[in-house]
Amino acid sequence: MLFKYLFIITLVILFVPPVRRFVFYLLVGRQLVKEQKKQGDVRGDRREGEIRVDTRQKKDTDYPYKGGEYVDYEEIK
């Protein structure tokens, strides 16, 4: 009996688009809307197509490589 109800619910979810959209919204939609709002807040009030380059200041710690060590070599003829 329980299997019959689970089977009917599964068929309704799979083949009825409004029910499928509602179940998707319950599972994923709310979190997706929250992430989109958060990304919109981070992006700020930029217009679509506007390009903005944010530069950061260079620090000495960004490039710790100061060069290599000197290696002696002999030329072979």
C-alpha cells in the first residue's frame, strides 16, 4: 500500500511540470535566490556592460622570488 502511494507521488513529480517546478523551488530555488541577491550586492550599482578594473597595491610579499643562485659552468668544445 505504501509502495503504491510512493509510486503515484513519484509519477506526479516526474510528469506534472508545475509540481516539478514547485519541488525544485523547495529544494534549490530559495538558496539560488539568496546567492543571486548576494552576488548583486557585491557587484554594486554597475550598469550592464560596464567594465571596471579593481587593482590592488603591490607588496613586497607578493613576489618573494628575488632571483636564483649563480651556477658555474664550463664550456665544452
